[in-house]
Amino acid sequence: MKLIAILCACKNSTDKQVYIPIREYEDSSISVFQRGKVRNLFKFIVSESFVGIQKGTRHEVRHEDYHIYILSSLTHDVVAYAFTQGEYPRRVIYKGLEKVLDGFFSQLAIGYQGIKSDEKIKILAIQQILKDYSDPANVDQLTKVLNKVNEIQVILHEDIQKLLEAQGDLGILVEKSKYLDNAAKQLYKNSKKVDKNCCSIF
């Protein structure tokens, strides 16, 4: 179990578009040849799932070897995502995501509402969280003081399709996505024609 990425998405209050200004990675365990595709896949998942996530909710998604943990702000159009290799202790990762949101608002406050692009914003507190939480053993002592797991329901989705299905046909979302290149889009189309796991990207 290893935390490899933290992303934060937010909605512009004027154009109502979703942007991903926070993107921090520690994905050295992923092949350099696959790293770009994996990052684009993560951004695709964030951008397309955002609108279906209600404020103040937590979600967990499993996709192949990756687990995606999602925490939505209670009062703002901001959602934090943690991508891990293998299952990560829930109480630890959601505590980390709470800190991510704290770091986000400490630096940006409501200024996030004016963000108009995916231009990366560096927030040192979030970069440090990625380092501290890369291995849950690093921060497990912090969570031992908790008396109980937060009672907010964790919504477990079987796969990416289940998370995104409320946003429409997955094929159309893939085709329209600005984060997936033509090769990835074609691979998805091909994977729908044959029943082989090796050809599936979702």
C-alpha cells in the first residue's frame, strides 16, 4: 500500500467548469513509459467524477491495482482525491485528505472560485502530506489517538464505470476528454470490441 498521488479539483463560480489546480505525484514505482498515461487517467477520473460527488461525502473506488479515496468539502465546490497502489487504511487516508483540504483553503480560501485553468498551483502543505502519507506506517501513530472512525458513510463503488455512470455514457466521456490522448481513446474503443482484460483501460 502506497500513496502515489493527491489531486484537488474545484469549480469556477462563473463558468461552472471543473479545474484541477492541485496535482502532486510520487509515482516513481510506475514505469517511466506508463507514468504519463497513468497521470492522465487520474485527471480523467477526477474531471469526470467531480460533478456527481455531493458535498460532505466520502467515496472509495477500486480500479485494478489502484484505490481512489475521495473527500468532498462540506460547504465548497472542492474535492480532494488520493490515489494509492493497493488498499490503504481508511482512517489514515481520510485524515490525510482532511489535511489536504485544510491546506487548500489555507492558501486559496475562496479564491479557488476564480481559477480558470488547470495550471498547477504548488501548496507546500499538500506536498508535505504526500511525503508523510506515502506509507501509512509513517503516520499511523497519529491516528491511534482517534477514538472512533468518522461516521460519514463511505460509498464503495465496484469500478470506475459505476462512479462515472451518472455523468453519461463512458464512451462519450472518453471521446470528449481533454486528458486522454488519441491512443488511449482508441484503446478504449478496441477494448469494447473484445473480451480480453489485457486490452481494457477501464
